[in-house]
Amino acid sequence: MARNVLITGGNNGIGREMAAALAAHGDHVLIASRDLAKSQAATEAIRKADPDARIEAMALDLGDFADIDRFAEQLLQRMPTLDVLILNAGLYTHGTRALPNGLEAMIGIMHFGHFRLVRQLRDAVVAAPAGRIVVTASLAHRLGRLRFDNFDAPRKHRAAVFAYAQAKLANILFTRELAKRLADTPVTANCFHPGAVATGLWSELPTIIQRLLGSTLISPAEGADTGIWLATADAAREISGEYFVKRKPARTTAAARDMNLAVALWRDSEKRMDSAGR
């Protein structure tokens, strides 16, 4: 039976590869990004290569809580049950900047935007027979330290690399705490490092992160492999709350294993969502 799949940031790079692979798997795939025209072009290209693909696009601005709420309401009208939710949207900004909601853009989109989206779609994933949540994290989390006092204010240009790493650390901590909170449901939640992938984002990353991730670039299809495996493989149903590299659970920093820190991040995130309304 075809499953309903949502992928954020699915119009290029590894997101597009995951979308194409899951559509070829027979799933009904929806990709969401701020650039609707680019997403529609991606879906058209995927359908051209695979005329049987069931794939569509919707607009979603993860930097805008009101737009996340709008999107979730409209999505649930199309997909009241969501079998696979892939939180893949990412960005790197040169220097740091604030979103209209006051959050620093990288953590604001990659963590808080996704946190709000999961909050709105949780019941739809739980309603699926065997729901899966997959988060695109990164080895760059090794440079990350959570600075709760800096989530709101733009930091200096030289600190942009650490703001990116902080957001990727938040991805892993969020995944672990989400898995714990979903332990009494059929849903699994896991995250993965795609590798050093030759995408537009790679060229934006600073040298320190490029060296950390590795000098040998892989294709978007190779980078998407573990995400696709987490979304489809029977073996992936047996594990929840883990960080994967090349289809295997991998070690992280101590900070990324700190469940007290994960709880603190969750509580901070909930407080921000509650203060924002809905």
C-alpha cells in the first residue's frame, strides 16, 4: 500500500534524491520548500523520468511560524495520515541574521521551524500504521555547543560556523528526545549524516566544516542513501532515537548524547511555541 511522505527542502540535493527514490518506491510524496516554483520544477522533472511517480509540491516557509501553521492545516486536508516525515531543509548563511520571529536563521529554520512542524503533524504520523520521522543532521554537530542565550540574537560573522553547528547539534538532541516521547507509539525517529555531498550548500560552507566533513565529495544520490534506508528498510523499524552514518548507528559528541540537554532544548522550544500561539 502506498504511503504518504512529506519531505522538507525536497526540491534539490539529497532531498530531491530522497523524493525521487520514495516516489519510485510507490509512495505518494509531497515536497515542501519556500520556493514553490523550484519545487514544482523538481516534481515535473521527477515525473518526466518516472511517469508513474505520485509527487507534488507545496510552499512552506520554515522561518515563519504562521506559515508553518497554514501549511500544516492544508497538508492535513490532503494527507490526514502521514507515514513518513523527513525533516531535511537546511541552510548556511554567511554571517548570521535574525528571522522576523527574532530567531537566528539557521537554528530558527533547521530546529525551531521543524519543531513547530512536528508539533502540528505529530498526530498524523502517530495515526499511521508504522510512522517514521527522519532528520537530516550532520557531522558538523561536533563543532556545536548550545547557547540558549544566543538563539534569538544574530551573532558576529566569525561565529556563523558555530551557529550552523549548533543547529545540527539541536537536530540530534531533538531526534533523541522525540524518540523518547514517541516510545509508546509505533513511530520511530532517527537522524543521519549524509556525508560530504556535492550540492550548492556545500560550496557555501566554510573551510573548517568542509575539512571536518571530508575532502572527497559524494553525489546527492549517495548522500541520500541512509535517509532513504531509514524511510524504507524493515531493519530501520527496530531502532529509534539514533544518529546514523552509512546505515549504521554512529558515535556523536557527548553533548549530542546528553539527554538532560535534550530535555532543556525541548522545554525551551515548547516555551517558544506556546508564546508564539497555537
